[in-house]
Amino acid sequence: MTMREILHEHRARFAWASLLIIIGTGFGLMQPLVAGQVVSTVQLRESAWPAIWTLVGIFVVQVVTETLGRYHLEVTGEETARSLRRRVVVRALHARLETLSAYRSGDLISRIVGDPSAFQGAVTHGYLDMAIGILTLVGAALLMAAISPLLLITVVAIIAIAALGAGIFLSQLQAVATKKQAGIASLTADLESVLIAVRTVKTSNAELRESERLSRSVQRVLDAARRGAGLTAAATPSIYLAATGSLIAVVVIGGSQVADGSLSTSELVSALLYSTYIVVPLGGIVEGYTSVAAGRASLRRISEIVSLEAEYEYGEPSTMQGPADERTDHPVVFDRVDFSYAATAPPVLRSASIKVQRGSRCLIVGSSGSGKSTVLNLMCGLYVPQAGSISTLGSTPSGQDLRQLRSKIALVEQNSPVLHGTAREAVSYAVPQISDAEILRILSSVGLDGVFPDSCSLNRDLGDLGATLSGGERQRIALARGLAVRPDLLLLDEPTSSLDTRSFESVMASIAALPRDVTVVMVSHDYRQLEWADSIIEIRDGGLVWKT
């Protein structure tokens, strides 16, 4: 993904904005000539008002056209940032977990929120400021050449020397901008992790330690920013040298030409103005280059996410067919599956094979870290095995089939996330069309009828990540969300770990009441589940061993 590709999407508005600003710049270049005419008419003791009014009209046209152009340019920048944010969000949500997990969540947030804004600055100011600066400089140089080639050569020579000095420093800006953006992303990730665990931080008396760690992240951003500011500041004297040197040269050389009669006073005035038109844009070019450098660095970080491999692409045709007879009887089949989270990580599963009977109540047990949750994630296609094959509900969980497959599966995670919103939105997350009556029935079945007794209570805001709920209530909300799907396959990861005895019995009763054609696979350390299960699988040394 390149800047050209991004701008191509908004080429009409960008072209219109550029045209307006270029027209305004053209009218601006006419001003020194008209100003010279004013001086000339005064010298001839003629009325200067026609030239003055012409100068005022040119100025008004310039202001109007450039204002309209800048407005359209700002809108283009906002649309570009929106487009980039949407691309990153869509790709991040569709990327394979094994590739997405390489990025900290705070880093991803920074790439979604901050980096498009930096790129927006390159669009709205960087590129066009550089282009207009160059256009103004070239146009002024040509007009100045018509007045006095000697003055132009002198000014260009001074600017060339200044540009050489500035270029030495500006060439390093993009690397510094990349480092700064990476520092901001790291700071965002560090801050997010602290805020999520703020209760642990407080009860561990770790406020000062975490403050110092975050301060170090802030310092890294500041160091990169200082480096960038130093490079820009080092280039600035070169611009001042060009400005003052050019002005002095035009006054001295142009004054000499006026004295010997080879240049008129009005031409000297125009030449003086054009010398500023040549020099002043240098500042805009430097600022534009700085903005472009930051925008390129940000676009590179955005492109990393956009280029991640997706689980499936929208529009990809589904090849999922009705399950074969054998797989109907066995909704979950692992055939010699090997899996590890990274090439250098120890294997979680080695040549693991199982067949789960349709309608069974299967319990997966094993020591902590043995891979119990991983097995559930593999069943619903969140990860892909390195070897062997997996069949879930008669289909290999990959490609466009995932969308159809996951509509028949419900996964209740161990750390049950509750997205921000109301209780109604939390339970109906996967099935937005579900009625309030059905939501209340499901909530009652998991023992939450006292918390949500009627439709009005479903409007209650649960807070960020379910902050207004207890751990057990969040667990049961997650289970209710899974039951609302009416799945063919229900995957439960420690669903009763945060529940008291009464809530445990209520949840287990709701699971027991599921139709017998619903297959339930549960991961648990709770030995009370042994009575519930009709089959038990133990994970041992990377293999899946049937216990019953």
C-alpha cells in the first residue's frame, strides 16, 4: 500500500483542491508585477488607483481560491484517515490470530488512531505544501529572470548553498519519525496494560513502579521528538541564510543596476518581492517534507497490519457442503494434529487424534498449560494446525467456510469478555434479531433472573468490559450469549470457575437442558464436572487420551 494508491481513491477532491490552490498561487505570483506598476505610475505622476484596485482584486481572488482549496484539502485528509482506519480495523479483525498476536493491543490501537492522523497531515499539508512551494519558487524564478538574470543567478546560488546544508539534516527525518511513532505505540500499549490491571497495581503497591515504567516510555517518545526537533532546527538557519542573503544580494546588486540605469526602480521593487517569493516557500517545503516523512513512517506501520494474512476474504465463495454421514456422527475429529504457537515454541499438540460423538458431553482435562484451551480454539478455526487435519461439524475450519461454520458454534471463553453496551446487546451479540422474551428466558436459565428481571433491566449499561458486573455475572452473561446462538457445538472454557455453588448448579442445569443433538465440549479443573460428562479426554504429553 503506497501513498499514491491511497490518494488515488480520493483523486477527484484532491485534484480539485490542488487546482484551486494552484490558481491562488498563480494570482499571488502576479502581485509583484502589479506592485511594480503601482510604483511606475507614481514615478510618472499618473493615477495609481487602477493598478491598486487590480492589486486588491488579485489579492481577494487569491484568498478565496486558496481558502476553498484548503477546505477541500482538509476534507480529503479526513476522508483518507477514515479510509485508512477502516482498512486497519477490518484487517485486524479478520487476521489470523497467530499473526495478530505478534502485536500488543496498545500498538494496534496506536496504528488505528494515531498513524492515520500522521498520514492525514502529510496529505493536507505535506505534499501540497511542498508542491506549491516548488511551484511558487519556480514561477517566481522565471519572472525574476525576465527582470534581471543576474539577480536570479545570485539568489539561486545562495539558495543552493543553503539547501545543501538543510538536506544533510532533513534526510534523517523519516527514520526519526518512525522511531517516534513506534515509541508512541509502545507507550499506548504499556498504558493500556496498566489500566486493565489497575486493581492489581494498587493492591500490589506498584503505583510508583508502574509510573516509573510509563515515564521511561514517555521519555523514549520525547527523545525521538527531540531528535526530530533538533534536525528541523539545524536545517532552519540555512533557510534564514537564504532569506537574508538573498534580500541583501538583491538590494546591493539591484541597487547598483538602478544606479547605472540598467534596471528601473519599479523593476527593483518587483525583483525584491520575487526574491522573497523564492525564499519564503523554502520554509513550507521543509515543513512539508517533515510532515511527509512522518506520514510515510505511519503508512509503513499501517501497511504492516493491512498486509496480514486474513482468515478469509469477503466475497470468497463458500465451499462448505452438508456433512458426510461419518462426520455427522462425529462433529469434532482431530487426525494426527500437530500444533505450536510459534516455530521456535515447544509443541502443544503432537500427533493428537480424537473423535467426539454427536450429542456427547465431553470433558477435557489436563494440567495447567497443557493446551486445553488451545484444543477449543482449534475446533472453531481460531488457529490452524501445522500438521494433520481437523474437521468441525463436517467441515475443515478455514476460508469462507468459517463464517458459516461459526454460525453453528458458540465459544464461551475462560476470561469472559463483555463488550461495552447494555445487557441486551451483550446477550444478543451473535444473534441481533433475538427477542427480549428469549433473552430473559436464557438469563433466567443461567441464574441471572434476579439481576435482569424484565425488559427494562436489559437497558442497563454494563460498563467498559462489564465493569459493573461481578466475575461470576460476567461468566454467566458470556454463557447466555453462547446459548442464544442455539449452537450445534457448544465449547466451554472453565465456565463455572467464578461461580458459587448455587450459580454452579443453575449453570449446569441450563447446560443439561440443551437438546441432545447439541454436542458440548468443556474444559474444566472442577471435579464436580465428572458426574456431568459422558466422555473424558485428557491432554498428556501433547496427545489426546480418552479416559472414558
